[in-house]
Amino acid sequence: MKLQQAVSAAASASGTPVLTNAVLIAATVLTGMAAGAMALYAHTIMPGLKETDDRTFVGAFQSMDRAIINPWFMTAFFGALALIGAAAVLHLSPGRRPVLPWLVAAFILYLIAVIITMAVNVPLNDALKAAGDPSRIDVAHARAAFNESKWAAWNYARTITTLSAFVILAAILAFRANR
């Protein structure tokens, strides 16, 4: 079923209560914030760092990785997954089910990004941080061990999955607004 038809069917069958809309809006916003952060790494941060010397790369990446572990990013990153799941749960009733497959798709896409992050990007980040202070280590070795090509490739994958989830959620909201 096309997304616009699914949204129209779900909205006309059950209305659009405030809680359902609020959760969907919050899920969309947080997903967009997380997708934006990953996209920024993909199109600006990593290409910019690629052009730097080893000491600058290691020091800057270590510093950014420490800085990104903050309540704003963690809320966006993990909150998006929780709220997409909550939005799906709120669409389990028979009248709202036409949108459910789209929410499940957004959830799976975002979950893939979380899995990639935890299985690939975070271990690489942690290993680079554990290498030590750039002024006291062999930064060329630390950078090579980090494997920035692998990190960047997997970041592109999670950027695509989070952006895809965001587009699905935004489309649900747009079609709902136009019904």
C-alpha cells in the first residue's frame, strides 16, 4: 500500500490523537538530528580530517569523540530509536495499522544504524581514544590502526539508513498533514 494511502486510511479510520502525533513528531525530529550528525561526519568532518597530518587527525578525532558523548547527542541517537518504536506501538490498533509497515521500516533502518554504530564505529573510536595522548604516541600507527576508510564507509551506511528512516517519518507527517 502506498504511504499516502496508508496514512489517509489510518487517519480517517481512527483520527490522529495528540499523543500519537507528538510521539511521531518527536521521533522524526530526533531521527533528523541523528541523521544530520552522521551526514555532517560523512560530507564535512571526515573529508576535512582526511587532509590533515596524523597528529592533527588523532587529536581532533579523539577530542570530537569525547565531545559527542553528551546528553544532546545521546538523547537524539537513542531516543530516536525508542520513539520510532513507540510510534509503531501506538499504531498497532486496527484503525491505525495502515501506517505500521512504514513505521516498522523506519525502525529497522534506524536499528541498522545503531547496530553499525555499536559494532563498528564505537569500537574504532574507543581504540583510537585508548591509543593515548597524541603528543606521546606514534600517531601514524594510531591513525593506521584506526582505519579511517572503514570508519567512513560504515558511517556512509548509517547515514543512508538514518536518512531513509527520517524521510519515511517525514513523509508520514507530510501526508497526514495533507489529508
